[in-house]
Amino acid sequence: AMPTTMEMTIWKNFITMPTTAMGICAYCSCPNTASSAPYLRIMLLMAAIAATGFAVISNPPRRAIAVSAVLAAVGHAFRFYMLHSWTIDISSATFIAAFTIGMLGVMTAKLVKCPAEIFAFPSLLPMIPGVYAYKTILALMQFMQENQDAAVMNRLIVDICKNGITAFFIIFSLVIGVAIPMLMFKRLSYTRIIKPGH
């Protein structure tokens, strides 16, 4: 049967809300964003919404969805704090935040009775460098246009390299940061024991 208009609207909102929340998180967590309480509260809420939306896609238990939202808020807030309080670059701050999410995920896995990967990976998604990736593609498209001034071309090359490399290292930091605790403390994580004959 064809989905009704109401079902299509609900599904559209379900898809766009986490993506919009992730975009707001990306903007609020940029190093040049003003460090203030309103930004921090918005970022915490949007990170939790984004993680919840992406966690629901894999149909996990409800307790895992709640943990995913909390981990996303904690990790994102920690990175925000590091960027505005420490002398640290965004890639290193992302690595530490991802490592923190991985450690908390491993420690929470047995309490929730779910593998840490189920709620740790969605918690990383709000920290994906969407702004830097967008700026890279935008500069690349502008670079390919004809009749560009030499000074403009040089500026676009710098933008492509700077934003592209930054996006790459942020993604690399996310992957490595969350993988280290899960590999080091795999025995502490929850694993379901399947008895023979079941």
C-alpha cells in the first residue's frame, strides 16, 4: 500500500530533524564560534537529537537510544569546552572527545546489556565535520569555474587544502579515538553468550 500524506510527513521530519540538528552542532562547535552558555545549551540539545535520530535507524533497544543521546551530548560538550578553554586544535579535541565516548560506551555496555558499538557510533555523528566538508566542496566548485582572477584562484586553493585536510583529520580522529578503547577493553564490554543448541 502507498504511504499516506501523514506518514510521508512524519518520515520526512524524522530524516531531516537529525540532519538539521547535526548541522547546528557543526556550526556551534567551530573554534571561532563565541563561547557562551546559550551556544553550549543549544549544542547539547542538538547533539542529543542528532544522535537519537541516527541511533533509531538501527532499531536498538530504547535504553541504548537514551545512552547514545547522553554520550553525544557529553562528547560534544567536552570538545566544545576544549576548543574554547584549552590551546588545542579541533582534530586533537575531536580525538580526545571520541576516546571519551568510547571509554564511556565500554563502561556503560554491561549496564545497558548492549554492545558498546550500538550507542557509541551514533554518538560520534554530531561531530562529523560537515562545515569543513561543505567549504571544501564549495571552494572546489568555485575553483573549477572559468575566468577566475589569479588571486582568487590562490585563495580557493588554500581553502580547498585547509578545509579538506581539516575534515579528513577530524574524521580520522573520530575513528581512531573511538576504536582504541573498544579494542583495548573489549573484554569489559557487553557480549551476549549464545549457548549451544540456541
